[in-house]
Amino acid sequence: MAKQRKNFDRSDLIAVAALLMSMLALFVSIYEARILKAQHKIMVSQERTAVWPYVDGHLTYQYTDRILIEYRLENKGIGPSRIDRTQLVVNGQVVESYMQLSEQLRAFFPDSVEIDLALVDMTNQILSAEEQVQVLGIQVSRFKNDIEMARSLKVSSEVCYCSIYSECWYFEDQNEGQNIPCPMR
């Protein structure tokens, strides 16, 4: 018996072409999905960067008829920051309360000096972009050698602040402006 040779007719050719086109479409779809995933990662990164806070603190002195010492926190970033926790340090001691700070300053300055004090707790407060808040204000009447004594008062802060995406950083005056991720409590 002779072998019968099978011929491909048009419908077989069309089926093979359709199968090849489907396979090509599948590979194009997979490649496109990879591109979209990479693009999504970039967009998320840009979205987070668009609202990135950067909190900094600085101490200022003014000398007029009184000495004014101010410590301010400032959000230098482009997004709001939620202050998670703060710790104000004056002359190496953590400030626990207004009364404790008042006693500490009365021991630091001479007895005859009049002291006015303002203290703000920023814990769980929102600091808008480019906003500054006076955390500590000390007004002292003038006395002999007052400028040297006022300059010897050491004030710093430790602040853990977060973006709206709950990414948190730690600011400390001693870390030379490098904000690092917040240590866990």
C-alpha cells in the first residue's frame, strides 16, 4: 500500500498563522507588563519624593535691651511632616517639663536675672512645608558677661518625624544635617 501524503489546505495554514500571532501577542503582553511594572515603581517613587519633608533645627540669639534665645524647628522639605516624638536637650539634660527647665535655667543664670520662658511640645503635631515653629524661647534681662553666658547655653533637639506615607526619619543637631531613618521605640 502506498503512503498517502497529507496536504495542508488553507484552513490549516490559517490556524498555524493564528497560533503564531497568538504566541507573538502573548510575548508582547508579557514585555509590556514588565515595562508597566517598572514605570509604576518610578511613579510611586516620584509620588513619595513630591511630598518629602526635611526637618531641621537651629538656635538663634538676639541682643537688645534683653537677650532673646530661640530654638526653632523648620520643615525645609516640600511636603508636610508629622512630628512623631521630640526631645529637647538643654545643657546636656533632657527637658521633661516646663518646671524642670525653669529650675535648670534659674540655676544657670545669676539670681538677680529676670527670665521669661516659652516651651512648646511638638509631639504629634503637623509641620507644613517651609513652616517654622519656635520650640523654646528664653528672654533674659541684661547683666555683666551676659553674652558669654548666653552663648554657653547649649540647646539641641532630637526629633523623629514622618511623611504622609509613614516613612520616618530622625533629626538630631549632632548628626550634621544627615537625617537617618527613625530608630524603633
